[in-house]
Amino acid sequence: MRRNSTRAFTLIELLIVIAIIAILAGATTAVVSHISALKKKAYAQGRITALKGVIESFKADHNQPPWALPSAPGGIYEPPFGEVAKNLNPSNSSLPGMATVNTMHKEYDTFGGKKPYKETDAAGRVIDPYGNEYVVRWDRDRNFIVVISPGPDNTIDTADDIRSDN
């Protein structure tokens, strides 16, 4: 008499396969998370470079930066970014900073025509990929401008800041 032998997976074999799949899924998640963080940082750095270029162009064209000059001489001056953005495009009062945003669209609107991050918040402020408003600092003694994104921790002057002078 012939015996029908059916081969089946044992419970141990199934558990090993499930464990291997779980390990691969965990490793993939970590890699994707790291790539996402690098993408945000690169996007912020690109926008900072474009914004600094727009500010430097304005300064060269108008012989002063796009903010009211402080009365005290010298030192580091940090103008409100809303004032900077509004002065870059004074004709559009409905959305301060639209000229800045449009400049960045031309150079940095990629990924198949879709914007990967919001560029303005509900109040019309130009924001970084982490949802923070950019910070502009002007060293009046050296006539040097730095544009800063507070980075993922949302705190200025920490190690994770993304700066135009790095």
C-alpha cells in the first residue's frame, strides 16, 4: 500500500520566517526614517541658500538690507523675519514673503511638480520643513548676513540648526 506523504512547515520554521521578516521591516523603517530626516535637512539648506541670495540681491540693488535699519550702530541685529519677507515683496500685502516663496519655487519645486513641504503657514509666514519661521541675523560690523532654520528641535542656537554660514 502506498502512503501519501504531505510535507508541511513546522511551527519552528514559520516562527523563524516571521522573525526574519520582522527584522527586515525594522531595518527598513530605520533607513526610511533616516533618509526622511536627511531630505528635510537638504530641503531646508536649499531654501536657506535661496533666501540668503534673495536678501543679498536686495541689499545690492537697494544699498541696504530688506529691513529697517536699527538706530544703534554695530553689533548683531536680528530683524523680525516677517518684516524681511514683506520688504522683499511690498506690492503683495495679502501674503507677506510671497516673492521669497516664488523665488524658491522656481529653483526648488521638485519631486514631480509637487511641493514636498509646506512653504507657508496659515498666517502666511515663510516656514522651514519643521514648521518654524526662519531667522535672519545681520552682523553689522562685518556686514555679514546669516539665515538660520532652528532645525528639528525647534530651538535656535543649538547643534542641529541649519545655517547659511556652515
